[in-house]
Amino acid sequence: MAQLVWGAVSDKYGRKIPLLLGPVLFVIGSVGCAMSTSMTEMVVWRVFQAFGACVAPMLSRAMIRDLFDRTEAASMLSTLTMIMAVVPILGPLVGGQIMVISSWHGIFWFMVALGVLLMVSVVFLPETHAADKRATGSLMNTYKNYWILLKNTSFMKYTLCVTFFYVAAYAFITGSPHVYIDLYNVDPTNYRYLFGLNIVGVMVVSAINRRMVKAFELETILKMATLVAMSAAIIAVALVWFNIGGMMTIVFGVLVFFSSNGIIRYHRSRNKCDCLR
């Protein structure tokens, strides 16, 4: 939801102001999390943290469209997609390593350091959204226009596609420590390697995707990737339900599912932009 707010703000006031405010909120939220003494405090500060954290991933794509034409933007988006697809998987890997040498508080202090580094970097970043191209209406009018998107069948089709994919992905990210460590007795130190295996899958499929776009239609590739991800998830659930294959069923099922992210995220962004032209 916060992305809906920041998107309208950046269209009206430029990209740099939200990019500066986002890390500030992220740092404040991270400090609050690190110093929390109850679950209620943790949840409140995590919401605050997320409100600032969502700015950079969203505006990075907008800045690419500001700076490049459609062909160059496609290439840049592909690279950005590979990075953004790996980050959600890399996060638990780094967090696990921090837990080895510190406590959960250390994870949030590490986030504080990253947030400060991002704030400093943004100061030197040029504005990409020219003043003559910015929205001139009120922010409320912009928010009202979101109803137009909700009624755009093509746009919503691609939006819901990636939404359902990430609901499943983050469900696994959240529950995987319990599954691997508690249910299958994986050593916490080795957990990060099992989780990190998915990074390799995303990078390999992203590289293959660059070749596939030259041979197949974008929508065809997206359908194929979505079908593969869905099939991998269903088969893994069925095998686990009937206790077939043990932990390796989950490892390979999730590997195939996550690897599809290298295609789904990229083509979802391309097709959503095309359907709004």
C-alpha cells in the first residue's frame, strides 16, 4: 500500500525527495526494531520500517523509464530484475550469518548501517524526473486514478500474477527456518546454504531468460514460467502430504519455484507497462 503513496508523490515532486525520505524512515524503523522489548513494539516498528523500505525498489524502475527509451529500458530492467529477484533470497542468508556471530538485534543494527549508507548515496544521485514531466494535479486526484487501473483487466492480470507468486514466496521465506531446522533437524549453520541454493536457480534462469526473449513472445514466456512455478509448488505439496521424498522434495520443489522468479518478475514488469500504453 505504501508504494501507492510514494508513486504519486514521486510523480508530482520528483524521485529524489521520496528516495531521501524512504531511507530515513527505514533507519528509524530499524532502530525501533533493534530496541524493541515486546512483539507489539516489533510489529509497529516493522510497519514503519517497511513504509520506508518500499521506496527504492519501486522508484528504481521508474527512474529507468525516466532515463532510457523502451529498448534500453528493457535491458536495464532485466539486470535490475536479476538483482531484485536475488535480494529476498539473499536476505535470510546474510541474516543467518549475522545470527552466528551476534543476536537478532544485530540484524536490525546491520539494517541501520545499510540505511545510512543508502541515505548518503542518494544525496549524490541526480534527479531523473524532469520538472516539465511531473504531474500537475493534486495528489488526491492521482489516488482517484488508481480506480482506472483496477478496472484495467490486462493490467490487473499481470499484477495479480506476480502478487500470488510473492505471497507463496514470502510464505516460504517466513516458514522455511521452522521447516528445515525444527522439522528436518538441519543445523542452523547449514540452513543458509539450503536457502542460498535458490539464488543460483534465479541467476541461471535469469540468464536463460535473456536468450528466450529473442525466440518467444513475452506473454508466452510468462505463461510458461507461471505454469512451471505453479506445478512445482503443487507437486511439492502433494509429495510432502504423502510423505514421499522427505526434505529433498521441498528443496528441489522450492528451487524450481523460486527460479521462475527470474522470468516472472521481468516479464510482469514489461507486460504491465505495455498494456498501459
